[in-house]
Amino acid sequence: MTGEPLKSVRCLIVIPCLNEARHIGPLVQRLAGALEELDAMLVVADGGSTDSTREIVRDIAALRDDIALLDNPRRIQSAAVNLAVATFGDQYDYLIRIDAHGDYPEDYCQILVDEATATGADSVVVAMETVGIGAFQKATAYAQNSKLGNGGARHRVGAKSHWADHGHHALMRIAAFRAVGGYDEEFSHNEDAELDFRLNKAGYRIWMTDRTNMIYYPRSSAGPLFRQYFAYGRGRARNLLKHRAMPSLRQMIPLSVAPVAAGALLAVVNWAAVLPFGFWAAACLGYGVWMAVGRRNPYGPLAAVSAMIMHFAWSAGFWRELLSPRRRSASSFAQAQVTP
């Protein structure tokens, strides 16, 4: 689809952000083509940035009437998108969600619209490719792009276009988004998978396209990476508790890591208690060595360390949420997770 048919499709492009001064200007510029070719508005929903993010967006918006800055008092991404749809959604057919800490092809939004109109999908999702710059970030990117780090998730490794249950959120029909209640704002992480669960249950269709994807830049040090995956684990546990679902086999394996690590402490009583932990660590490090030797990837061993941090943090977060005798209120949970 090209030309006037694209221009007739009304799209609300939303960028939730918090302290993204380094990325927000170039990202908005990259999306300028979509604003020209689609009947679109771009909304930056800011969660109270303390750097120059807001000033950058205001300067850009002052020159155009199709870009707006929206205050997001609840700070988290789920609330940002809900607020943008509540404020502007009546005027548009599709919602396109853009992550401020990512990169996109210049025709990203146009391809999403083309896929939605061609397939009749209620949601179009994409694969996510992780890219790093510094040594730790590159290693983490390699881990997240590998089966060691993503467990074979199809929205991580990419796949041929197909109908899917879940993927990295890109485009959604606003009518479908509203019909299932939008994002659950109790979720600061894993809100996309939770919403996809409700979309599938309500009979809406999700299409994963192989015609485009997004690039994500992972955390650049161990501490933020641990906190991020701890929050992911908590979000996944909330999702399963809310819908009374069981973890998939792909999730069951890393889920065992925290109990195995805790069990290793019993080695002071019986040395055999350390064997499960040793097997997991050896498997991860062995995969890293294989990456270094078999794939000639110098970051292989460090990628294994990143994967181990992700596994342990995700598992610890999951069990923390599952076993908490008194889970905090939704607002306190969300506020605790906004720190990158």
C-alpha cells in the first residue's frame, strides 16, 4: 500500500519515556516520515523527566502541530499509553507504540499499517533485535539474541510472518485495545504479554510480521540488568496469578534457577546440594565458550555471565512476587520499578 491509501489511515503514535534526552530527538526525527505519509499524530508521554527530555520535545512540537508532549503522572509505560489513548484516541484508528530506548527503520510505522490493513489483524507485533555498544552491553545483546538468553522466544529471534499469541508490541487497533480495557496499570513490566492474553481470550488476532523489526539497546552494566529482569520476573508472576495460568516449559527452566542457587547453600550440610547449581553454571559458561569458539564471538563468555544474571534475577523476581505474603499496592509496585 502506498500513496493516498496510507494517508487515509489514522494513527496515534505514542512514545512513553523517562529521562531519554540522548535518544528522544533522533527518534522523533526518524519518525517524521510516518507523520508525512500517514494521517498521524505523535505523542511523547513523559513520566516526569529530570533531564532535558521535555525541553527537547517542546522545541520540536513548537514547530509542528502533529507532535505533542503529554504529562504521565504515573510514570510507567502502561499508564503512558493508556493516557495517550484516553486523551487522543477518539480521533484515530490505530495505536503504534514506540519504545524510547530503541531504534526503528524509517518506514517502520508505514509497514505496520500496511500489514494491518492487508491481514485484517487487530494487533501487529514484531521481532526485537538487541544491539550493544560497550563490552558489557554487547555481551548482553549477544545473550538476549541467543537461545541461552531468550529461551527461543520467537519475538526475540525472529520468524516468518505468522499468527501469534504474543510478540513485541508495535501496532494495535484502538477499538480492540479499548474493548479489553487497555494495559493493566498494575504492571510496570510484562504489561504487553498480559494484554495479549486478554486479546487472545477475547478473540482478537495478533499478526507477527517479518517485514520489519525494532532494535533495542540493553542495560550497560550488571546492576541495572539485574533490576530489570527482577522486575520482569515479578511481572510474569503477576500475569500468571491474575489469569491463573501455568508457566510455559520455556519459562519453567529459568524459573528453577533461584531455588537451585538457594539450595546450593545446603552444601555445608551435604556437598551434593551444590550439584544442580554447578550444572546450571557449567551449562551457561559452556554455551559461552561455544559462542566464543564455534561462532568466533569474543564476547561469548561474558554473554554467558549476562545470561546468568538474567536467569537468576528473573527467577528471584518471580518467586519474590509469588511467595510474598503481602503484595504491595499497585501504585507502590509501579513506583518501585520505574528506576532504570
